[in-house]
Amino acid sequence: MVAKITRLGAIFVAIAVFGATLLTPAISARADDNLVLISDVETQNYLAAVIKPLYTAAGLAFNANNIYLVNDNSLNAFVSDGNYMFVHTGTLLAADNTNELAGILAHETGHIMGGHIVRQKLKLEKMQYIMLGSMIAAGATALSTGRGDAAMAVVLGTQSSAINHLLHHQIEEERAADEAAVKLLTKTQQSTIGLQRFMQKVQKRNLQSGISETDYFSNHPLTSERIEHFMSVGKNNHFSEKSPLDKQFALVQAKLSGYLEDSARIWRRYPRENASAAAQYAHSILYFRQSKFPAAYRLLDELIKNEPNNPYFYELKGQFLFENGRVAESVKIYEKALSILPETPLLQLSLAHALLESSEEKAIANRAVNLLQKAQIKQPTPLGWQLLARAYDILGQHASSLYASAEFSYAIGNLPTAEKQLQRAAKLAKDKSLQLKITDLSERVKDEMVEVGY
């Protein structure tokens, strides 16, 4: 299931950008930018399979739930505080194979190894102090000379120096991450050719976009310099660029194309005469988007027939059926997907959603609660809390329903509503464990309300 799950606002973006490693030069994030995340079990499991060996080689703890897919067509990936990995859909759609993607993610892993995120935050804090000092100095200059232009010269001069200092260190960190990527790829017996080829794609897209690279105010080494470096080190790397994950990558790419690209682009990627599984996958999604339901189901059923143990084909069919109003049928298909890939939070969430839409019987609601509780422990989502609130309400457990509603409100940033829901939940709660949860969430809500000025 490819679904938009949330939009990250300015606060989270500020955290993420500190750790950003932009593959494309001359790109920056504004304070009001939003990251649009999409959720897909198949894509996230594929990315986990690519990233885990790199983390192991780097001696880093791996958590599959720290991988996020950003709906953005630019060629980019970055890491942030907490070792969260963000991969743009544009990167997945532009890569030719797993080796190219592994090279990019090895570079990002290199930033984590080098501790660059923490250091970059400290440098940014230091730069803020320098800028504050320059403003004070500018004020003193203006007072002593009576000239505003002299004050501006002090500010601009000092800030330019501070920025150049920061960018110089970022360039060095990018070079260090490139070196780490080469070592990690070699250690995991993967070719470096993919990293070189992807950087050539970055260079080509920059030229097509009219981006002129210079070494002034740049936070990356020149792309041409990086390509030459990868060509040089590649002479000592003789591993194959083929990967056992390439077949999975082809299906992931086809799914993303089917959902995110326009029909003309999809038909160019996957001509009608292309009978591969990847092409059928993309075509089935496109047909569903175009409301050509019989054609979509026919192709998907053919894929299932050829690969009866592929859980993602069942998941997609479950989504098709659910969105087409055939909810009872979708329950059976989601159950099949979950039987092949058990304990998968997003599949548990999808099945629970279908169950609640199919019936308001208490037995069904109980089953949905069990699924949602498991899903929320591993991978909490706003939708999960919303569905839990609904299921508890059906069961007549109103304190639990209010608590789940408060978690939902808190997750989407509606703090005043969360506070009111918690107050009501506290009056109804009899179970001690629920009371502790309500108290814990109440404290978190109050702390954040103070921070944001409520």
C-alpha cells in the first residue's frame, strides 16, 4: 500500500535539515517547508534490506522503523537526529539498480559513522552566536560613526566569514562520507560503480535544471570532483554491481511509478508490450487510478498466480478492493498478506481498518484492537490511534477511546483538543495501567503546550 501518511511541519524539518546531506547542490530547505511522507510496506522492507548490511558493516544499531520515504522527485537522501534515514522517491525512481541506491545510502551511513549530524548542529549553534555578536558589533559601529552602511559592512563581513567556515567543514564532511561509502561498499562486497553512475545522473539533472556549480557558498564538493574520485577508487573495486535484491527493486520502482508518475511517463517506462512482472505491476496500478477496475484486477490476479507467495501482491489487491468499496473481500485478502508476512505493522493496520469498516460487531472490534495494539507498539501512526478510538468506542470502553483520541490529537499537533480529551478520559478511567498512560501523555502535552506558548 502506497499511502500519504503525514506532513511534517517546520519544527521537524528544522531538526531534519541539520542532518541533511543533499546530493544535489544549490538546494536548501526553508523553515516553512514540509516533508510529505508516504508509507509502503514493500518499499520500506526493500530499503531495510539494502541498509541493514551497511549499518552492520559500520557497527551501527539498525532499526527498520527509522526508515522514511519522502514523496519528492528530487535526487536526494539524508539522515537526521536519532539516525533516521530519509529517502526521496525521486532517488528510487531515478536509480537503475540496487547498487546505485546502495551507494547513496552508504554515503548517508558514512555521515552517521562520522558523527556529522551532532557536529553540524553544534557548528550551527556556534554560527548563531557569531551572528549575534556581529549584530552587537554593528550596533556599536553605527553608534560611534553614525553611519548605517558601516554597520551593514560589519554584519555582512562577519556573517559571510561564519558561513564560509561552516560550509568548509560541511565539504570536508561530505568528502569523509564519500570515503566511508567506498569502504562500506567494499566491506559488503558491493561495487562502487553505482555511486559513480548516480553522481553522473545528479550532474546531468543539475545541467538540465540550469544549476551552475561553483565552490563558493557550496556545502558539497563539486559533483565533477566526486565523479573523478569514484572513478579512481573504482579501479580497485572488482565486485559485481548485480544484487539479489534487483528483482525486488524492479517491483518497488514499478509500484512507485504506477502511483506517483503521470500516465505518459509510466507508458514510456513500461510500454504496453512489456509483459514483465514489473510492467504488469505498474500497469495494474495505473488502470486502477484510471478506474479501469477489471483490467487492474486481471493483471494483479495474473501476478498472484505466478507468485502465490508474494505478500505485496495480496496487499495491493486488498487495497484495490477496499478503495473500490468491496470491503468484506479486502479483509480476506489482507488476511492472506498478513499470513505470509506476519507481525507487519502496516499490514495489521490495513486489516484492522478493513475489519472496522466491514462490521461494528464487538467480536470484530476486539480483533481490530488486538491488531492495532501490536501495530502501534512497533510503528505508531495517527491513523492507528484514530482506529483504536473507534474500536474502543464500539466496545463501550470510553476511557480507552478518549485516551486513543488524545494520542491521535497529540500526534497531529492539536494539543488543546488532546488536553480536553485526556481530562475526560481521566474522569472515566478505572484501570491503573490506563491511568498511568493518561498521566504520561498529559505531561507530554503540557510540556509541549508550554514550549509552543499555549
